[in-house]
Amino acid sequence: MQWLLFGPELYFFLAVVVFTIMAMRPASGSRHEYFTALVLAALGMVVCLAGVRSDGVLFSGTYRVDLYSQVFKTMLSMGLFLVVCICTNLGGVNRKFHPEFYLLLFTSTLAMMMLVSAVHLLTIYVALELSSYSLYILVALQRRQEIGLEATLKYFLVGVCASAVMLFGLAVLYGSVKAVYLSELVQALPAVIDRPLVVIGLLLSLGGFFFKLAVFPFHFWAPDVYQGAPNQVAAFIASASKVAAVAILMRFVAVGSGGSTYVAQALVALAIVSMTVGNLAAVAQKDFNRLMAYSSIAHAGYVLIGILCMDAAGYTATIFYALSLMLMKFTCFLVLVKVAGDGGSLQIDQLAGLHRRSPLLAMALMLALFGLAGIPPTIGFTGKLLVFIAAMQQGYFTLVLIAMINVVISLYYYMLVIKAAYLLEPPNDLPALSVSPPVKLLTGTLVTAMVVIGVFPTYVIALARAAARFII
């Protein structure tokens, strides 16, 4: 019954086949693609939850199924379901490409699920590329072709460069230690980790993961892609894609660091620069999509703080933080999709009067931004607290101080958005936003989750701690 270990991946592969068949059929005016995607995504969550306790090794040791990978697969399936929920009006995607849209969305999710279980260097690389190329095409599906193609080109070029850097690093790493399995790297690296060639190979290998997470200096694609992609695609990149990046980056650092001070110092430098560049650049933004992009760059720096601790507390905090980021970022994009009905980007001042047009959406946006800023009692505050405590225990006092300064900077531009939603009045009277009962239920669930998990995080922390034990 070993094939049951591969259950979530098999299920999503079958879902991809379903949408491949639908894409081959003549285009129709019905919305059956959306309802099919919604049902398949919901069932996908059930399949992932059913297999969360699975444990074993597949494909000659290149693929590991454990609590760590299954927790992240469940989060990925949840992220996919949430994104599909806001696809009722795909205003940014041409109607005839809707089957291909869902096909690529499920393909990227499948690839990211394979990525979090991959424990072989080539398997990791292939899964990363499959997820990335699916996202490149999704961005290009933007109805306004000139904007979508420009964003896709920038995304693709930066991605190709990151991929080349990563592949070169993997080659250097293999040439240095003659190991391709992560379990072999754990044994071989401690003896040679102080060699300059090994450290360079390891850092270059991390380039592909840094690109996925939008860590400086692989972040240049993010603002243009968030602005130029269909809003649902930007939501998927900002939430589910970041979960997969955190999962594989954490596993690779845990296995490959070998206790190297050079790797830790490099991660400290990248964390500081990513936080600072992201927050300072976000202050000047007038476009909400671009502000979310620079916010993601800043949060990539916070994620690195947890990872560079290289201990159980740091990994536990990072897993919790990944979940909190997914929920908070998606909530922001949920509001964006509902306000920008045409599928385009949104200026911050266009949020004026949101508290009257839809009090529920305004409250959800406020809580999500409070969470991103680290204000209690949200899940974002708890996540940042766990990360900073883990770093303090490792002696990174200066790093935490810099992070706290960046948190204060981020408060400014998050408050500007909240000010627009609650205090500014639109130049013209705008009608109330039509929010369907399912969307109200989804928004209410997200609001409740962000507050309840923030106040009572014990169960989620315990699950993250249990998953972190399987990281190596």
C-alpha cells in the first residue's frame, strides 16, 4: 500500500487531467470550470488532511513523506482552495483561458507538493522549475496583454537567472561532497563545511529558494508581477507559493548548514537587507498591489530570522509564521479582488469609503494589516513573537532590534491603507459592494481564524513543533 503515501499528489494529478480534458473542449459560456475547481480543491484539502500522519519513503529514497511534508501539503491545499474561492469573477483573465487557468493553478500546487517532499537534489530542482513555469504562464494570462507580458518577462528572466545560479550551486555542491540525497549531505557536510567552495556552492544553491520567497537580491520581479498579474494569481503567489518556498528553504538550510557560521552570517545579512529594502520601498507606494509585493519582501526577511536559528524553536516559529502569512496575505487579496472588480491593480486611495461600502471587508482588511504589522491579538503578532524569541535565545539581539525597527516602519504604510479604508471619503458616491453569502462566510472565517489562533495558538504551535522534528 505504499502508493497511498503518494495520495495527495495522485489526487492533484488526476485533477490536472480533468482540466486538461476541459481545456481541449470548445469554449462555452457556462461557469462549470469554476464549480469543478471549487469541488476538486475542497476534496483536495480532505485528501491532504486524511494523509497528514503518513510516513515513509518512495522512489528509491528520493521522496520522503512525513509529518513535516504533510503539514505543508495541507497548507498548500488550503491556499489553493482559498484562491479558487475568489475566482467567481476572473475579470483579469480572458474567458476562453479559464480552463487553462485552473489547469496551471492545480499543476503549480502539485509541483509545490512534490517540492516539499523531495529529498534529492535533482528532484528538488525539477519540482521547483515545474511550479515556477506554471506561475510564469499564469501571470501571462492577464487580459491586458501588454501589462501581463511585461510582468511575465521580468518574472521569467529573474527566475531563469535564479535557476541558473541554483543549478550551478548544486553542481558545485555535488562536486565537493559527491552526494545528491539530503540524508547524505547531513553526513558529509559537517566535515567540509568550512571549505570556501562548499560554502559558495551551498549559498548559490539557495538562490532558487530565495527567488521563490522574494528575498533580496532575487526580489526584483515581485512588484511588477503583483501589479501585472491577475489578482487571483497574485494572491496565489503571495500565499501558497510562499508556503512551499518556506518549506523547502527550511529543510535545505537544516540539512545543508552543518553548523556553519558562514551560512548563518549570510542569512543574517540577507534578512536585514530584505526587511529594510522591503519596508522602505513600501512606504513610497501608492499602488496597493505593489505595496503588498514590498511587504512580502520584508516578510521574507522575518522568515529568514526563524530559519537561521537552525534549532527546533526557530523551525517551529517559521512554520507558524508561514501559516500566518498565508492567511493574512490572502485576506488582503480577498478584499482587493472584491474592490477591484475589473481584475486590475488597485490604488490605495480607491479604498476610500470601504468601511461604508462593506464593513465586513473593511474589518477583514484592518485585521489582516494589523497582523502583518505584528499588532496583538492577531496571528501575525504571535508569529513575530515566536520568531523573535527563537532568535533571542540564539543570541541574535542586534538582529531582533533591527527587525523591531523595521516593524515600526511597516506600521506607517499599513496605517495609510487603514486610513484610506476608514477615514478618507471617495470623490464620488460609490454603491455598496455586493458580497455574496459564501464570501461573507469565508471572510468571517478568516477574521475568526486570525484572532482565535493569535489568542489561542497552543494547538497550532504544538503541531508545528511536532512537524519540525521531521525536518531532517
